[in-house]
Amino acid sequence: MNVVIYTKPECPYCTAAKALMDVNSLPYEEKILNVHFTREHLLENFPLAKTFPVIVIDSFHIGGYNQLKTLIESKQQDTKQLLDE
């Protein structure tokens, strides 16, 4: 799984997304606004992105922090169910 998190400085949701990845030992690549990309570049590639972070998994834009959290929680629940069976 290839995860890229597009962030901007001083963004609490960006920090939370990276922490969520770290606590679950999930690798990701961080790209920082005005360091690795411009706002224009981001909007060209992800025109529906309205807030930060912008999270991309395997070249698919999943959304932001809330969508990432939901995805990780559902994967954990799936794994728990498999282990309980």
C-alpha cells in the first residue's frame, strides 16, 4: 500500500493523520505545501480537495483525516473479526 499525505504547516488534521499512521505502524510519504508542491498543482491533480490533509492511497484520493480514520478503523475491525473466528 502506497500512502501519500499532502500537508500544510500548522495543520492540526495533518498532524493527526500522520500520528494515526505512525501509531498504526503504517508507512507513508509526506508532501508539504510550498516545499514539495503548490496549491495550484494540488488542485490540478485533486480538484475536489477542499481542505488539508489530502490523502492518496495507491493513486486514489480517499479524502482527508476523517476518511483515513474510518478506513483504518474498518480494517482493524475486519482483522479483529478474522482473529475471533
